[in-house]
Amino acid sequence: MTNVITAKDIEAIIAKGGDPNAAVKDAILTPSAKDALRDYANARHSHSSGGAAAQPAGSSLATTTTAPTTPLNSKSPKADLEAFFNSPYCHAFKEQICAMGHRLWKRAYVDGNGGNMAIRVGDDIAICTPTLVSKGSLQPSDMCLVDFEGNQLCGTKKRTSEILMHLQMMKRQPKAVATCHCHPPYATAFAVVGEAPPTCMLPEYEVFCSVGVAPYRTPGSPDMGKLVADLTDQYNTILMANHGVVTWSHNNIEEAYWRMEIIEAYCRTIVVAGQLGKPIQTFTGPQMNDILNIKKSLGFVDPRYGMKECELCDSADWRPGVACAVPPPSASDSALPDPETERLVQAITDQIIAGKK
């Protein structure tokens, strides 16, 4: 089986004095591992040239910026929180949020002042986007620091009105370090009809996204946050009915953003594929199992782990007539016969017997 390398693996190799580039040959790299390799190369270049290497916008800057020796929380002194919020450590996260916001706006995943993001930076504190600011013009100075009850601790602009949803997700899912919400049109169209996209069609979507649907509640309300948060144990990409999409990542905000690109591209692709007048092909059971094994090795959540092959794909409900490549359950695994069908068969049998008398 192909080896999967994570950022932690890269960091362990570097800590032992090894060359991570040699270790990753013929291996699958997680997105955070690629960032770690890039940071390693930048650090070596900086050391050899005697200068500071430029960091790419939106990369995992926190891996090369020193975290505070004593973790802060919402009960820390105000002066300590202010110093922390204005430190290079937090500034790196602010730059990442701005970079992702600019990407969201350029891709038309947000309009007006729509969309919001948050990054966990302590046990019960997070940096988040402000309200009433276009994601296309975000600046690090716009960011806010909040506690997990939504109280603003630092920042000159008011925090996003939908912060409770992000915080409830982080409280429910301890692995969630970053969350991203926006309105990509094709994915949001599925949210409007209350339907999760069909599965078993593209590997990138299957690996990076696990999609659930939360019923509609007023944006920013505690009810909306709870309904979304309740799904984070099994899903990392959640369609908010009649609203949009929210994602979370246990690695960084860039990965949460990538999920937006992936689900939007996937939804657009399958909508177009459905208009071509040809049968839509799906993965076989063994093929889907291979994909889920890769997904599990990356630490991503998915409700299908442990299911039988015949249960892994769900396409027919989205577009009637789609033939799933996974064979249906055998007769021994099937449920009891439908009573209505049994009555119909009995009636036909009775007619045949009566006709022979």
C-alpha cells in the first residue's frame, strides 16, 4: 500500500536531522505535509542566503512562527490577550484568513460582505473575520479575537454575526482548528433543494469531503450553530439548507478553503455530466474501499467507515436512472419482502389458478 506522509511525519524527520525530501519519494503527501516541505525549503534557502525567506500567502505560517510558551485562554489578563493578538504568531493566522478571503471573493464564492472564517488559537479563543467587510478587501487589522461564547476580546471591528456557528463547531469537534463558511453557487444550489451531492464519482471529492445537510435556521442563531455542530463528528463539509456551505479542518484554514473549491467543482461537474445524455459511471465497491482507506489514513471523518461495499455509494436518489457500479445486497442480506408486492403476486397467482379450472 502506498505510504501516506503527514506534516507531523515531516516535522519528525527534520527533528531527527533527516532529509524529508528523500523520505517522501513515491509517497502520498497530505496538503499540510506539502506546506511543511515548502517551509523547510524556504528555511534552508534563508539560511544559505543569509536573509529571510518570503512565506507564500495562505501557507501554514504557524508551523514556522513560535507559539506562546504559556497557552492563553479567555480568562487570561486583558493585557496578555492584547499582546498575544498583536504578536507575529497571531499575525500569521490573520494573513492566512485574509489570503483565503481574497480567494473566496475572486472565485465568486461570496458576494457583498458574505462569508466568514475562524481559526482556533487557544483552548477557548479564536481569531475570526469581522462583520460587514467584503472578503475581497480583508486586511489583518480587520480581524477579531473572541472567546467560545462569542464575546469579543480584541479587535477594532465587530466580529462576524455568524461566529456562534464556528464556535459551536469547534466546541463539538475538538479536532477542528479552522472553519470556513461561504456561498459557492453550485454547492449552494444543492443546499437549496436540501440534497447532498451523489457519491462515488470523483476521487478528490471522496477523499477530502464528507458532506452532510443541516436544516435551515436563521443565520447566526444558536439553533443554526447547534444543527451544524451536531454533524461535525461525521462530516467536514456541511450544506446549510437555503443558505450555503461550511467546512472545517484539523490542519489549517487553507484546507478548509480547499474543501470549498472541491465541493463546488464537484457539484458543477456532476450537474454538467447529468446533461450529457449518457449514463453516469460510478466507482466499484473495491475502488471505493481503496479511496476510503486513503481518507482514513489522512485523519478525515466519514460516516461510511466500516460499511459494506453495497452501502458505500448513493447516486440513484439524486438522478433517477443512475446505475451504481456496486452490486446490490444478496438475497440473504435483503430485508423481508414488501407486503404490497406479496399481495399483488398472490392475486395474480389466484387469477391464473382460477382460469385453469
